[in-house]
Amino acid sequence: MTAARARLKRRRNELLFVTIGGLALSGSAGFVNVVVLAAGGLPATHVTGTVSRLSADLGNHNSLDARRVLYMLAAFAGGAVISGLLLANQSLRPGRRYGLVTLIEACVLAASAITLRDSVLTGTLLAAVAAGMQNAMASSYSGLIVRTTHVTGVLTDLGFLIGHTLRGNRAEFWRFALLLALLVAFFAGGVLGVESWNAVGADALWIPTALLSVLGASYLAWRHRLRQAE
């Protein structure tokens, strides 16, 4: 195999890895966020609206809700800290310890599933920790910002690429496809989340917990085989 063909194959494998992992994580985040909201908690997978709520609480002198919002922000940031401790770089690349981070995230989400029924705040905080870990896991691939816990950036990048193309500039198709797929996965995860909440309540969180467990274990097995082949 020539060097050019080897690079092309590696590039295709990386894109497949990013796509499969991104869809699973984005769908899981959409699912978790809807379940937490249905339980009466604050959004767990993103913090922009939460920061705005804190501003409103401070302006209205609502210290009780402000403390709850601060706990949410701290939980999300704490999850990101955990990822930072375990991963050396935010640039997405196969071979890094994503499997370990994903399995830890699954454990935190399992704790959320256990506690959400009895304490919405505790369950939501744990879900926010898991989301923070996931969001910090990787932020870029081949110059494209990749986020799987919210869709603001996804819609922004899609709009930019469309505008860029309308100007007559060439944009790689895989960028459109990946961003659109992440958006659809987050939306579909939310639909499945509300259906699951209506069926089994807080136990719905065991579904993304199982998905993340399988994803993390599969990645660890793949990484082990990759090392043996070297």
C-alpha cells in the first residue's frame, strides 16, 4: 500500500470513528437533557441559559434559586475538569483515553438515574457532571469544532458553511454531513427521551447509561487491539 493510500485509509477510519462516536454521544445528550427537564430540573447539557438564569436571580434577589444555579454551573465545570485530568489534548484523535472517560461518564449517569427519583437536584447535578465530561472530551477535528452536548455551535457552523458555499467557495461535504447528523441525533435523542420518561420515569436514564457503557467498553477493546497490532 502506497503512503498516499495509507493516509487516505487512516483519514476514512478517523472520520468513521468521529461520526459513530459523535452520533452516539449527541443522541445520549439530547436524551438526558429532556429527561432531566421532564423531572423538573435545569438543563444539564449546556449552561448558556443557566448563566442567564443566574443573572436574573441576582437581579431579582432570588438567593435560593441562585444557589441552585451555581451548583449546576459548578457541576458542569467539574465534569470538564475530570476530562482535563484524564485527557492530554482537546483535539479529537483515535487512540486517546476516550473509553475511560466515557465509562466514568456512564458511572456518573448511573448515579444520576439512581438519585433523580428521590432528589431532582442531586440527579440533575450528576447529569451535569456527566455532560461536562462529555463536552470537554473533544472540541475539534480537522479544524471543525465538534460539540455533542448542545446544538448552538452546530447550527452556527452549519449556517456559516452554507453562507460560505453561497459565496462560491468550496466546502468539504463531510463537514455538512457531520454537523447535520449531530443535530439530528441530538433532536432524535430528545424525542426518545421524552417517550422513555413517559413510560418509565427516571429509570429512562439507564438507557443512555447502557449506551455509554457499551461505547466506552468497545473503544477500550478497539484501542487494545490497535496496540497489539503495533
